[in-house]
Amino acid sequence: MTADPGSAVNRRPLRRCGATAALSVALLLSSCTGGVRGAAGSGGVGDPLFPSLGNGGYQVRHYGLDLDYDVRKRHLDATADITAEARADLRSFQLDLQGLRVTDVQVDGEDAGFSRKGHKLTVRPPEGLRKGAEFRTRVAYEGTPEEMKDPDQSTEGWVKTRDGAFVSGEPAGSMTWFPGNNHPRDKATYDFTATVPKGYTAVANGELRSERTAEGHTTFRWHNGRPMASYLATATIGRFEVHTSRTPGGLPLYVAVDPAEAKASKGPLAKLPEITTWETKLFGPYPFSSAGAIVDDTPKRVDWLALESQTKPVYAGAPDTLTVVHEMAHQWFGDSVTPKTWADTWLSESFATYAEWLWTERKGGKTPQEQFDALYDDTEDPARWAFPPADPGRAKNVTGTPVYERGAMFLQELRNAVGDKTFFTILREWPAEYRYRNADTQDFLDFCQEQTDVDLEPLFKTWLYEKGKPKRED
């Protein structure tokens, strides 16, 4: 039967393996799963801020997303091929998918049972999955992708624009357009095949492998070969002006700009090669094989500036130069080194904010210490002291002011404590040590402590975990 895709049940019959009605449920499960009496994969990974995001029991290795989008009808026909490794013996597992109608599910080429509840798609393979086994799940689905409201009421997901869709995923929006293990802890490689009406462009992460037009449609094939968290994926669609070039070091750049934003974007985007080269000197080798930007003309309800989508940040309108500096710094801090949980977001945002401070100093503006002093002495905006960066407490605080400003202020205090030589070594060696991995605050403390004889625990505790405005050490 078919029911509401958001909450009810949509089942394919379980293969019965010749069992009779007299068999017990346990025997039926055992015989139908090749003798594997596995567990049900959990619907959540225990994130302190978003406990329902992500799923247990497996690790995704690769997503192959085939997307066919009718811009006029706002209709998506899609298939997701998900290659994963079982981390336990499994009789079922879950994927995150918001809305959309699932029409078919297969595991290793055979029909699988499935059901829906909220944003969870439960899959029951016809045969159980043994721990350590690689398996491939194919999900066919269709419908009109939905926008989402974050806990802080900002808009994300598959956002309709006047000429397509602005696609952004932090923290949960990726599940509005593809099924997956929607948590930063589960990083995977991606291939995107996106078919759109002729005259439109579909821009995704990584490198463009091919572009082919036939029968009034154009198909774009993109490949992202480095591990990526689901919230960093994009497949933004529109009528874009596309420019390709290279940095002085030879890194390919792909920039797609909505014509309505082209004039205002020209100056800041012209600095992209300079910014990327400068940040490479600060933070070490650029972690991916290409870079770029997507600038769209978005509805007013998109009330934020940008997201650090891997290899190509997406901008909800023309960015200024500091925003480009910020989002490109995320390629090291957030994209390559990704937080283990959403409570660790300060590890992304503080470094990107501090990069802004360093760029400002480079261009003759305030030094990072002067930035720190101005924020510390400011009495008009108490929001930066509302909660400690490493303990935001509530989901709506995941991108709150302390995560950016107080986190960056902590980095300046760390610099003062360990000295410039050690601090800038940390800026380079930290993203090298955790390249393509996940990290949390304790990992960063342990790493920093290895670089110095200064006891850093009090500093970390005061600036990252204690409530209220920290006292300055004279």
C-alpha cells in the first residue's frame, strides 16, 4: 500500500524464503537473512544537539545520486545508490529522508522491504547484513523537494528560486533531496548526475566530468572524490554565468553566478585566486582538487549569507570579500576537518572567523588583538557571551554568535598563551593531522598540548566551557 511519505507506511513484502506460517518470527528472520540474527540499526548517532540525525549500524562509503529536475513543475525524479559498510550484524537499517515519495528500494540488487516514519526510512534487506560486509542500497524516489526551517528559524534544504533551486544543507537540509546518513560523522565520496532543462546549469561538488545536451535537456556529471559530510553537498540549479580559471598554483576554479548578482560579485570573486593562495600558505596544502563558488539570487526568506559547501561555497547573494575569506577557510576547517558532533561547530566557525581577522590585518586594518579588544570591550551586544562555544546547549545555538566570535577570541588567547611560532604551526599542522577526518574539542586540546609546555586546560575550560564573560588575564 502507499500512504503519506512523511509519516506512514509504504511497504514491499518481505521475501518469505519458503517459510510456513507455523515458523516462529525468530526462525523466519533467521532463514530470510542467511542465518544472520542481526540488530536493527539505530535511528540516530547520539548527537547532543540533533539526536534524531544520522543512523547507526553502518558507514557510507559512496553516494551516487541521479537527479532529474523539472524546473517548471518543481518535480524531482531521482535514484540514490549508496555503498556502505555494515558496522554490526544488521537485519534492518535507517536512512534520513524528509518528504518525497519512495517508490522502490533494493539492497544488493534484490527488492527490500521499507517503511517511513517522520524523516526516517527503514530498510529491511531480504538477507541480513554481516558485520564488515559492503552492501549497496538503491532508493528510487520522486516528488517536490521541501525547504526546511532550522531550530533558529533560518531556511535550508532545497529552496525554490525564480529559476531553479538553491540547495544548502546545514545542519539537516540534505535529507530534503537525497536519502543518507545525515550526520557530519559519516563522510563519503559522491558522484552526481543532474539532468535539467536545456539552458539551465546544475552545479555540484567536485569536478565537472561531462556535460551533454540532448532532446531539450542537459545532463551534468560531477565527481567529488574526497570524503564529504552530507550537509556540505549541493546540487544548485539555475541560469548561471559560468567562469573557469586556475589559481597561480594551478588549482582549477569553477564559478557560477546568477546574472542578477554578477556585478556585485565581480570584485570579491576576482580575489578568489589570491585568497586561496594566501590561505594555502597559512593552513597548508589545499585539501581538495578544485575550488570555486556558486552565487545565487535567492528569496528574501533565505536570511543567511553563505554555506561552505565542499569545493564550492554557496552564497545566497553577492558576497563581500571577508565572506569569501571565511567560506574558503572552511575548506580546511569544517570540510576537510569536520566536527564529530554539531556541538563541535566552533571548531569550524572560529577558525574561519579568525581567518577574516588575519585578512583584515593583511589589508591594513585591525590586528586580531585589536579585534579581540573591541569585542571584549563592547557592551552593546551581549549575545557573544550567551553560552560557551563548545557547549551550546540547544540546537538553535549551533550557529549562534559565541560559536563565531567567542571562539575566535579564544584562538587569539591561545595565540597569546603559546606564542606566534607555535600558534601558526597549529594553524598548519592541525588540518594536516586530521585531514579528511572528524575531530572534537578534546582532540584539539590534546593536539595543542603536544605543541607546548604551557598547561592549556584552564584556558580551554574558561573560554570554551564556562558560562558568562571570561575574565581577562592582565
